[in-house]
Amino acid sequence: MHSFFFKRLVFSIVLIAATGHAFALDFYDTRDAAKDGDSEAQYQLGVMFKEGQIVIRNYTEALYWLTAASDQGHPKAYESLGDMYYNGWGVKLNYGIAAEMYRRAAVKGEPSAQASLARMFRKGRGLSQNYKDALRWARRAAEQGNPEGQFNLGVLFERGQGTFQSYNAALRWYQRAANSGHGEAAYRLGTFYEKGNGVAIDLQVAGNWYQIAAERGAEHAHRALRRLGR
């Protein structure tokens, strides 16, 4: 008995030292609650293992606890499972399962899941390509302030997919997404100012947006900067 509590104390101290967060001690409470069937605790424990928070990343454990939470209808657990299947984290990549998990979370009002579902409808991954459904879910996410939803809505307006084509509407949604830190949206704004889509051509402004996009890891942004001589 003394040995068990000593090991637990040592492990707790190690967690605190490794993470710098006193809440590492909550791991045990979360684990115990998860074992008792608490869906929120199961979700939180799954996220800990999926993202390597407090504990060492373990996708097998993450899958187990997120599945347990999703079996009780936990919306964020559905979404996290969708991420695992979409990216092939600890499971075989499966867009079909990912889309279904995102759908279950989306209908429960999770904006990031709505944005992910919109992306899958727009690209036809895991389900039939459907721009009208992409627009519907992107708008729901965007109106809740989700940057990925705002970006997807911008793409649909720019290309006239599922709706009328409008550079002005696209610009507005890209701007909102970029202001919330979305790198690809910043890149798209750069292209608008470089090409004059809905705005006057302004290579200085275009370069500024490309620079922001590059700093956020957006693809093609560095190439665009070189094209502008920056």
C-alpha cells in the first residue's frame, strides 16, 4: 500500500516537473472518473493521450477513451475521432469514418467539426462532393467565428461553388479568417491584391499578406514572395 502511494507521488512529481503545470496532478482524478464512466473525463483523458498532454502520446489509449466517450454521445469526442481517422493517427486513414465522426459532432453544434465536414464536402473526401452541403456547413461554422469555416466559405464564394460567385464576399470571409490567424486565408488575400480580384491591385499589400501567410506556414507563400521580389 505504501509502495503504491509512493509511486503515485513520484509519478505526479515527475509530471509536474516535465510539464510545468500543477494540474498534472489532475491526471489521476480524470483517469478515475473516466473509468467510472464519466464521458467528459473519458474525452479529456483521450485528448491527453492523443496530444501528449501531461502523459506520453499514446494513440491506442486515445482511441480507447475517445471511443468510450463517443459511445455516450460526447460531441467533441466524435470530432477528435474524426481527426484521428482523417490523419491516420494510430489508425488506418479512413476519410469515410472521419466524415461520419465529423457529421455526428457537427449536428450537435461543434463549429470546428462543421468546418471539417464542409471541407470534406467541398473536396469530396469520404463522401460525395456536394458544394451546397459544403456551403451550408461552412456558413454554420463561420457564423460562430470559426476561422476554418470562414476560410471554406471564402473559397466557395471565390469559385462560385454552391453559391453565386462573389469576390467581395470571398474577400470579407478571408479577411475574417486571416484576422483570426488562418494562414491559408492570408495567402488568398495576397492573391486578391496581386491580381486585383474585387480590389485594386496593390503589390505592397499583397506582399504583406504573403509574408503573414508564410509566417503561419501556408503553402506557396514563400514562392509568392519571391515572385514579388521580397
